[in-house]
Amino acid sequence: MSGSFQIRGGKQLHGEITPQGAKNEALQILCAVLLTDHEVRIKNIPDIQDVNRLIEILGDFGVKVTKNAHGDYTFKADEINFEYIKSDDFKEDGSKLRGSIMLLGPMLARFGEAYMPTPGGDKIGRRRLDTHFHGFVELGAEFQYDENKFFYSLKAKELRGKYILLDEASVTGTANIVMAAVLAKGTTKIYNAACEPYLQQLCDMLNRMGAKISGIGSNFLTVEGVTSLQGTEHTMLPDMVEIGSWIGLAAMTKSAMTIKNVNWNQLGVIPNTFRKLGIQLEQSGDDIMIPAQEQYKIQKFIDGSILTVSDAPWPGFTPDLLSIILVVATQAKGTLLVHQKMFESRLFFVDKLIDMGAQIILCDPHRATVVGLNHESPLRGTTMISPDIRAGNALLIAALSAEGKSVIHNIEQIDRGYENIDGRLKALGADIDRI
């Protein structure tokens, strides 16, 4: 459902907002249902395009999908249709969704073969998949790539545990290799593993299903292979990118807001990174309370030099929130250097913010210096196009704080990652319409 948002900005918001289930966790957890022929029930699934598409693909595979309630599904993968996986339909369906890559590990582990079209997803520079395939080959799979059809295939008579040193701490790569290793013969040791909360959730869920994974939360995972897995029930974490977005929104619109049920102890450095920008936020039970603030002042480093916020693999600051930090800094008091290390071309949306009156110097594709306006001259409404999910959300926050009317086109890029975002913003008092 393509369309545009029309926003009249500059309004103070107020009230409570509850974050949706985590998109990036959902994509891993849903793929894991293929590892067993027992029922797996998953709760707090976000109702968003990327996730719904993956659920549809599972249904086309022959997985029995039962919707129990909103965001609550039961899956049973006891009769898988391999003809679909080799079909042209799947080549089209799978290529539209990057998360579908994580179907490979479970397929290979349980059925000894796996197929996948070259996946699509966000345009944020090269995102190599070499880590995934290298891991599968180490475990004993044969890998082929058909360059004419852009089609990957993997086959393995049996997977055998091995010591694997990942060339990058890829979250989806680690998830894929863990899912392949749980049913392999012997012990797999994965070093330089990703350790994001979402990956910890996946490992905890697999252990409840009967897997033997230790080292969860560290960068060194040990997986002792088992012969089969049972069913389980799993509740997903709230989406930390949404939580960070709402913190930024409150600050930009000088609003008092409460963000409910944030699973505070899984937020890592996120709250303190926003505090460095001068944003007051308090923990209240498992909620975040943000008071209405007329201004917020960016801290400097102890030696007086300009604050830098950069992304890093967990437990560093997530790259998905750098665009929010950058937008929030445009109305702070002080100067900030944003350094995007992990992806290319994620900062190219700053030209839209400059059009709105923000003071930003794009130093190179990875670094931008933001000189805060301290709410003295608000951003101006404008017409813009959302380039990817995360920048789309950052532009939305800019528009909600700007004076006058903004229009954001290509909003399916926002809908891919955020459930009913206009409805939830309206409930806070935002003037936003879908046109």
C-alpha cells in the first residue's frame, strides 16, 4: 500500500506509546519454526510488511500457520513443500525480502538442502552474504550460485560441527549458522559471533526447544548438536529502534511522553547515548518517562572536544538509530559529529534536512557534523521521499517538529518497519494523515 504522509508539524505531543515487537528479532525467530515438526507459538509479532511477507512465505512452504490473536501466531512445519522452494514463485517472493536469507540455515539443518534467490531489502550500501555461506560450507555444505538466475543452492548429506571464526560479527549470519549448527553432528564453536539481544532471544528459544547453546550474550558461542528439536512458546522483545525513535520525537517536539514496557535491561547504551545529547529520560519500572524540555544541550567529551556518536556491533550503539540521533541533534544546543561506520550511503538523507533549514556539514559518506539550532529557528516543512526504513522514520520525526506542512512520499518504506505508525502518532496528538 503505497502512499504519502501529510504532516503539519510543530505540535506538542503528549501521552503514552507502546513499542511494537522487534522487527529484526521477528525475522530470525520466524525462520526457526522450520527446525521442528512440533508447534511453535510466537507472541508480540509486529504487524508490518516485512514480517507479514515472511509469514506468507512460510505458509507457501507448507507450514501450518494459525493466527491466535493480534501478533500471536502458532506455526507447525510438519509437511514442507520443497517444490515451492525450487519454483519461480519463490524466486520472486524470496527476492523481495532480505530476512528470508535466514530460512537457509534451518532448511539445510533439517532437510539437507536449501535454496534462496538473491534477497532485496534496504538500499544502504553493500551488505554481503559471504559470512552466511562461508559458515555453511565450514559445516560441510556444498554451495552453488547460479549467476544467470541469481539463485543460491546448498546441499549437505550431513552437517558436522566445527570451529568457525566469522569474518564479521553479522547478526543474520550468526543466526543462520547457529540454526544450522543446532542439528549438526558434534560441536560447533562460533567466534566473533554477534551478541545482540535479538540473537540472545533466538538462542534462548532454541535451548527451550532442546538445543544446547552456551556462551549466549558473548561473542563466543558453543553449539552441541542434537538430533531433533521440540516445540516452544516465545514472546518477542520490544523494538529498540522504535524506543529510540520515540525518545527523539519527544525531545524534538518538546513533549512529555511515556514509552511503555521497553524491557529496559536490554537497551544497552541507547538511553545514555540520548542523555549525552542533553535529553532527560528516567526509568520508571519498565517504562521510560521523558519530561517536556524547552531545550537540551549536547555534552562535550571531558577534555572539551566535540562529542562523537558512532555505531558499532552490540553492545555498541546500533546503526539503526544513528539517523534519529542526527535529526535530534539539529535542534540541540551544541555541535555533534555523527560517524556511520558500519554501512555506506546511510547518511545521504541529510540533504533533505538541510533543505528544511538544518545546519549540517556532510563531511564524507560516513560522517556528518551537526550544528544544533537550539529550537531558535525551527525546521521548515517540505516535500521529501523516504529512502529506507530508518531514514524514513528520522524524516518523519523532523517533519513532526518542523513548522508548516510536510509531505513524505514512498511511505511503504516506513510501513515495512513500523506498525500503524500514523495511528499511534495521532493518539499522541500528532497532525498526520495518510493520503
